[in-house]
Amino acid sequence: MTYCLRQWRLQHLEQTLSILDLRMGESQQHFTSLPEAGPHGELRPIRAPDMLSDDG
């Protein structure tokens, strides 16, 4: 169950990143300073920008 949930979250994250790529367009050079993978291969958590909130 946990594995399936992690797989779903991984797919959701990939979709979010692809949407971000579409939104950012030519501003992708800002992603060059993203942190690298952690010691166990997982990415360190990055706070999502406020523009992703569905409130507005």
C-alpha cells in the first residue's frame, strides 16, 4: 500500500513539474540552483511556490 502511494505521489510530482515547466517557459534557468538528490537517492523537499495554490 505504501509503495503504491509513493508511486502515485511520484507521478503527481512529475505532472506538477511538467506543468511548472510549461508555466515557467524561458525562465527555466532558475532551476539550475535546485538541490541535488539526498544520500539515499530521494530529492530533498522543496517548498512549492505560492502560485500553485488553487485558492486564487
